[in-house]
Amino acid sequence: MSLLDVKNLKIYYFTLKGVVRAVDDVSFNVREGEVLGIAGESGSGKSTLGYGLMRLVPPPGRIVGGNIVVSGRDIVSMDEGTLRREIRWKVISMIFQGALNALNPVYTIGKQLVEPIIFHEDVSLKEAYERAAEMVKLVGLNEDVLRRYPHELSGGMKQRVMIAMALILRPKIVIADEPTTALDVVIQAQIMNLFKKIKKELNQSIIFITHDLSLIAEIADNVAVMYAGKIVEYGNSDNVFNTPKHPYTQGLLKSIPRLKSKEKLSWIPGTPPDLRNPPVGCRFHPRCPYVMDVCRREEPPIKDVGGNHLVACWLY
Amino acid sequence: MIAVLYGVLILTGVIIGVTGLSDIVLYNIVDERLRIIKQQLAIKIKDPEQLNRAVEELKQELIRAYDLDKPWYARIPRIIYQIMVLDLGTSRSTLSFSGSNKVADIILERIPNTVLMVTTAVLISSLVGLVVGLWSATKVGSLLDRFTSLISAISYSLPTWWFGMVVILVFAYELRLFPSGGMTTPGLTITDPITRFLDLLWHLFLPVLTLFVALVGSWIYVTRSIVISITKEDFIVVGRAKGLPERVIRNRYLLRNSAPPILTNMILGLAGSITGAILTEAIFNWPGMGSLYYNAILSADINMILALTYIYTLVYVVARFILEVLYVVLDPRVRY
Amino acid sequence: MKKLLRNELLRIFLSSSISKIGIIFLAIMIIASAYVVMFMPLDFGLRYWNNPTFWADYPKLVPPEWVNIFLGNKLLRHTILITEKPTLSLEDTKQYILTYSHDTDQLPQTIVFKLNNITFTYTPIIELSVRRPDGRVINLLVIQPLTSGVSERVDLSGRLEVAVALSRFLKDEFNVSISATEVIQRKLEFKILMGTPVISNGYVDFKTLRGNYMFNVFLKSDDPTARIGSVEVVIFGWCYGLMGTDHLGRDLSQALLYGFPVALLIGVVTSVITAVVGALAGVVSGYYGGIVDEVIQRLCDVLNNIPLLPLLIFFMFVIRMNEELRRTVSPLAVIIIVLVVFSWAGIAIIVRSMVLSIKSQQFIEASVAVGASSIRIMFKHILPQVAPFIFAQMMFLTPSAILSEAALSLLGLSDPSIPTWGQILESAFANQAMYLGLWWWIVPPGLLIMYSAITFVFIAQGLEPIVEPRLRKV
Ligand SMILES: Nc1ncnc2c1ncn2[C@@H]1O[C@H](COP(=O)(O)OP(=O)(O)O)[C@@H](O)[C@H]1O
Ligand SMILES: [Mg+2]
């Protein structure tokens, strides 16, 4: 049985100028120890999906349909108190996008790290601090950061603290939303290595959200490619990277610079659609090189093209 | 901070020097001294001829001592020093409550009255502003929210002193509920402290109401925008994601982080209100520095005006200083 | 593209109701100001407002006429009757008749006869009399002008001859005796003139006589050249005009109207100059950096940390104390200059930080690489980007200038030759209007100050979503 089962999840933003269908009918699952990569251009609804999994969609957003089942319990219908006490951070934790302001500036790192332990578990403060110290060492920081304030740390250090914080209760799933985007290249590589280490040493399930497919290739077991609020391709990393089926995935892969390949870099022409008013039929059709009549009329169903490789495209 | 004070003092020195006001001020001081000396001398020297000569000599001496024989720019350091220690001679128009006519005495006596009125108003309005501001911050975009921006617009454009006049018209003239001015009922002979206190409150009501109305709008608005900007910070979402109780989020995340900017506003607001209350004090004839200022202007009492301008600037500078100290305590980001 | 952006910003601005209200308010202000500039003399302050004789024929301290709508007992209107030609011309007598219909119980404050420009060769005799609705005639007064070309102004109240005439009238017609001095002391002139005595419990009371009164002026002379230029009878009422009058009888509505262009001028001139100075300082400071930047920033620090009002008061006071300055500089100009001096720093600091971030934008770096001159870069690239921000700041500066001028007016430190709303309030305060319940003297000027200030605050609030994109509604 899988750890996390998302079925037909719909998250809309009800803005004054219309309904933004940021996540529209998305389904996937995550197994124990699996790293699922979620890829897509910015604005495709990845972060919204992440917030949705924590049930923290900011207003005017709201989960309007579907289920999120974690270890057999549906959190969409769960009451707020139970969710807070039993699920958040304990079962699912999240490293937020642009995490440089994610730490409370007026408290020390130590205090913020032990905070969830104290509120979720019945342990002494001393014990909590010991666990925090251990976790800090695991993410490659010196123990004395516990006494420091957020503004005294560099961007990379803060991100490590965030990772330590996300792991502190040893949750079943960690959502990492663009964990490297705000960092410079060298630090990015270090953080990626940290994630690989966590995956290997802790056998941690991770949902790794990024707009950068090359990062996913490094770490993910399975990949979901999102376009305009929908998953357009979903499958095993090897399958998706070696034999991309959806024209959008193909386009994305062509735009990644590769050292060995001699292929010319190209970018998909056009811009992502306005999610308040997405194109009829396949949402990708205005940008698709293989567009057919049916694409303009009907939405393609998601289809298994073999080996649990799912794709939503009329070509198959 | 101290540079600001010096800046203002030098500017003041130059201005009154160029316009010849410093001469008037200094001559005023010299004449005052001479008058006292003359009285003393008159006891010793009986011959009026001789007395006049002695006085004249002393006068020349004093003129030299105060650099009045030199051009105005040579006197700037001296006049700055005198302003700083409030050695500004005597007032032409006012006596202190205890009967002194020394500028310093008069002002020092009145500072507590101004502070009493303004702090009361600032405390009440900031408290109300805090509560309403926090409340409306949780309902962004609602009708209430629009209402707060309307209230703040009205507050911003309301001439406080005019509102004071209207308040007197309504509450003191029409309804006859409150006294139209002053701090105590004249001729009140009861010395019972509770009666005196109630009398003070009764007199305090209208000026405080006026300042309250003028201040509360901006308080609501400021609190609201500070809290809203912090609600949008990432660490609040992280706090929620961590599964912390709402109470903890509110106290440790939201309020704790709003405190430094709100406090900044409170202290600067207090300083601002003290200077802003000059006219309100005058309207209510409140025996503070403001009505002193007003009367000094009406009677062209230069020494007094100079001293009060300095004190008002000092209030600002002191507020800034307190703020810097407090910030070190409140916000780890400014600690070194 | 640029045009598109501008239209979009305009749309955002106009989409909020608060900016619409602001624009409407501003339009009203501009229309009122245009009216004043076109139809009122520019030296209104000196020539009329501060000239008490001009207001002699206005009732003093009376509320506006429209209060009659709310008050059941009607307040007597102020009436001026005037004629230039004699109604009847006999051989040796010219008779001027002015008819006045009185239809309330309230008596006038006073009645004044004005005989303007009496010309003659031989001294004539002029008789003043009243024919009441009940047909009784009171001969009030006889005057003999001494020199040709003079004007006579006869105020019926407090004048002994008139009181004597009234006392005699009362005795002759109603057999009620009240001495002339008592008439004056008890201010009974118009009760007698326009009423019938009623005696109850030994007290004499008067019942107002309604109907047509005829005020007669007889010019008696053999001299055919004798004439009166014009005859006026002013019945001083208990309400006047749209906005009432002050202690000098000045028609407040005129000064209130005149206040519009003045407020607009003070506000706009101050904010425009401040914005220009602040923007220039900020751009220069941010663009050049180094020692220039350092100096400007220090200066801004100092200026930002001093209390405006006391210093403003102080400077205005200094100007007033110095004879030479007082003659040469208008206090209004000084207010504007001081406000500018103390406000530009706020704009400069923020513009500087914006310039610093804009400077690092690529196309600016590119322009520098291409060798564009600094001035060109500033005007072409930097100013357009900071312009909306500066404009919003200007909108906040305008009300503070208007309010500062009003505050200084209250202290009597503004320009007395140009009436402003603040000055109306100053005279109201000095004459204790609040303690006398003279609300029409206090409420309207303050409301107008608020109105003009809030106009700009609304516009500034409407600009917020443009200046601060995070506040934009999605
Ligand atoms: N608070 C919000 N209000 C309205 N729309 C939003 C909000 N947050 C995100 N959106 C919209 O939802 C869509 C998905 O956004 P997001 O989940 O942030 O995408 P990604 O993380 O893939 O960049 C975008 O079209 C965005 O404009
Ligand atoms: Mg995102």
C-alpha cells in the first residue's frame, strides 16, 4: 500500500477576477522511501499542490475536490484540530519555496527546532535540544547554530536548518518546494547532495518540487510533469527521461543543457495559459507542435502507455 | 541622533543671528542682570551719578561678556550653549505657577501637564488602534477593512485643533457637560485628593477626546498594515505547517514580530503628538507647553519661543534615543 | 507597450471607488477655484475682507439664512431697500418712499437710513419718517447736512433724537410713557417702531405689527438743484446669506469661497516643489553615490528627525519679528519654503533606494556601456520608473501643506492679506466663537480644510495599488 494517495485533487483560487484552477484533477501516489519529482514551468500549480498536501492553501484558495490519503487517513475531510495535532509536521512536513524568510527572526534556531518536538511529543526540553543538535549535525551544520538567530546565518545554512526542521519529527513524507532555487550554484549542489544523503541514510520519502528537470533526474524515482494545473505525464524516472511521451515533456527536456549531447537547445514557444480561463480541450494545444483537431475539442484522458508510464495526450 | 540636535541648534543660532533676534535675546538677558545688580548697588552707592556710571561700566562688561560687541556669527556657540542649558533669561509675558519669571522655571513646571494630556491620549488611542487594527487585519478586503482606510484618511486630514473647537462647541457650549478649558476648576477649594483627581479627569476629558479622535485612525491603519505585512511572511505559514496551535502562532509569531515596528510607531507617535498638541493645548487652554508657546507667540516673547522650540526638538531626539535602546532589546537583528 | 502599461495603471487607479471620489472632489475644488479667479478680485483680502467699512451694512454674527428651514420660528432676513429717484417731486419737496413688508414676529437688529451723496447749493432739510401698517406715522428725525457732497448714515438704534420721537409717539398714540433714555437703555426702539404696546400685569409688552412699512425721506428745499444720489434703508436681519457672518459682519461665504484657490495653491505649489527637489536629490544621491550621496543622506537624516510644527512656527515667528523680512517676503511664500525644506528628505531617501535598485537593471547598465550621458539616463530611464511613487508622495504632501498653513493661521502667523480658512478660524477662536455657540463661524471652514486635505489623501490611497503592486487585487 502506498504512503500517500492523491486522487482527483482540485485546488482553485477564487479571486475577484475569476477562478484560478491552479490544481485541476491531479492524482498520484508516493510509496515508502520513494522520491517523487514534480516538474513544471512556474505557474503550473506545483506550489499550490504542495500547500494542498499540507492543507495550507492560502486564501482565496481552497481545496474544492478530491482526496489526500496519508497512511490510510483522508486529510481533506479531517477536522482542523486533528490535522494540526496528528498530521502536520508529524506525518507530512514541508520545506517552503523561497525559504529565506521561513525562520522566525526573533527566536534562536534552537528554539524554533525544538518547538515542534515540544508541541507534538511528550519529551523534556533537554531531550528535545539533544535531538535538535543531532539533526543539525545530520544536515551538516555545527551544533552552535542552535544558539544563533536566523539573520546570522547564510542562505545555505538557513536552508539546511529548514531541512533539519522538516526532518525533526521524522515525518513519513517531506515536501521540498524548490529547495535550491534561491541559492547560488555551488550551494545548490551541496543541498542536492544533502537530499541524496537523506534519501539514502534515512530512507525518507520526499516529494521534490522543481521547475528544473535536471535536478529531478538526479534524485527522483518517479516523475510527475505538471502543465497548467494538470499532470500531463507520470512515471518512472528512467521511462520519462529516456522516452518522454508528452510533447510538453519532450520540449522541457530539450531545453535542459546537457554536457554530452550535441543537440541544439530549444525552448517551447508561447507562454503558459491563464489558469482563470484555460484553453478548451488539451491545455497545451496552443503551444503543441503536433496539435490535432481533437486536441482543440476534448481533453485527453490519462493513459497507460506501458510500464506504469501514464500520459495525457491524444497522440497515444 | 545627537547630530540632529546640534544641526537644529546651529540652524537656529544662524537664523536668529542673521535676523538680529539673538541680539534682542541677549540684550534682554543683559538688562535683566543689570536690573538685579543695580538694585544691589543702589544699597551701597547712594550718589545717582556714580551709580549710573557703575551700572554703565557693568553693562559694557556684560556686553563684552556676551560677545554683543562682536558680529553675530561669533556669538553662535555661546547662544547655542545658552539654549542648551535653558539659560534664556526671563519671560516677558508669563509667570510660573510659583511666581518665577525665569524661562526655565516656567517650562519645567509645564512639561508634566503636557505629558499627562498627551500620554493619556496616546495610550488610549494606541490601545484602541491596536485592538481594532489587529481585528481588521484578520479581515483584509472586507467592509471593515475599507472602513479603516476611510477612517485613516479622515484622521490624516482632520485639523486636530479645529476638532477641539467643535468639541468645545458641542460638549461645553451646547450640552454643558464638560468644562471648555483649563486643568482645574478655578476656585475649587476642596482639597480631598479624590475630588481633585475627578476634577482633573473632568477637565482632561475633552482634550483627550480630541487627540484620541485625531490619532486613533492612523493607529488602526498603522497596526493593521504592520500586522498584515507580517501575516504574509513565510515564517507564519511555516509555523502553521509545524502544527503549532493558533494561539502560539498569534503570540510568538505574529504579535512578537509586530512588536518592534508597532513600538517604533508608538514612541515616535508620542513625540509627534507632543508637538502636534501645541494648538490643541491652546484651544483648550491646557496649562502645558503648547499653550505657553501660543501665548509666547501672541506676546512676541522671543526667549520663551526659543526655549520651547529647543525643548520640542529635544523631545524628538530623546524619543529617537529611547527607541534605539528599546530596539536592541526587542529585535535580535539589530543586536551585534 | 509603454502606452499599454500607462493605460493599465490608469485603469487600476480608476477601478477603486476611493480614487473616483478623490477625482470628483478635486474637480469640485478646481471649479470653485476657477470661479474665484474669474469672478472675484484677486486683492479681495486687502480691498474687501480686511476693510471693515465695506461690511458696515451687513448684520454681525448671524447664522446663514437656510437655518430657517430647520428652525420653526423664522429668523428675519437681512433686507436692503434702495432708490435713486424720488418717488414724488413737488415744488419744494422731494419724497423718497421705500416700502418694506414685514411678516415675522422677529424685530430687526437695527434699521439704518443711508443718504448717499447729498448735493445742494443751499442747505436743505431732510426729514425721516415711517408709516406703519396701522397707518400711524412716526416722524423720526430731521437732519441738515452741512456741506454738499456728503453722505449721511443714520442708525436708528441708540440715537437720542429718534428715541425722543419714539417716546413721544408712544405717549401720543397709546398713552404709554417710557422715557427716551429708557428706550435706548432697554433697546426698545424697534419694539415701539414696529409694534403696538400691550399692557399686562402692569408691564408693557409689545406685539409686532406685520404688514407694509413705508420709510419716507423728505428732502425739503427751495433749491431746485438739491438732490440725494440714492436713498437706502437697511433692515438688519438675524440671518444672512449662505454661510452667515462674523463679528465684523463679513459674509463668510465669500471668504470660504476665496479659500479654495488659496488652499489649492499652497498645497500644490508646496508638493510640486518638494517632489522636484526630493526627486532630484534622491536621483543624484543614488546615481552618483560617493561623497555627494553621503552628504545628502546625512542631511536627510537630520531633516527627517526634527519636529516640523515647532520649527515652522519658529521660522514664521522670526520672519514676523524682522521688519525688513516682513515687508519683503510674503508669509505664504515662507510657509511654502519651510515646508519644502523640511519635507524633501522623505522623498529623497526613498527615491534614492529605488534608483539604486533600478540602476542595477540591465538596460541601464547597457545604456551606460553604450555611453549614454548620465543626465540622459536619469531622465530617460530612471525618472519614469520613480514617477508614480513621487506622485503618490506628492498627494500626501499636499494635505500636510494645507493643514500646516491652517495651523499657522490659527497662531496668526500666516499672511493676513490673503484670507484663508485657517484665518477665519483664527478670528473665530480669538472672538471666542466656541463659547458663544457661533457654529457657522467654526464648522464650515474646518470642514473645508478637511475636504481639501482628504481629496488628496483619497487620490493617494487610490494610487497605492500602483505604487505598491503587492496591494493590487488579483
Ligand atoms: N494567493 C493566490 N491567489 C490567486 N492566485 C494564485 C495565488 N497563488 C497562486 N496563484 C495562481 O495559481 C497558479 C499556480 O501557482 P503556483 O502554485 O505558485 O505555481 P508554481 O509553484 O508552479 O509556480 C498561478 O497561476 C498563480 O497565479
Ligand atoms: Mg512555486
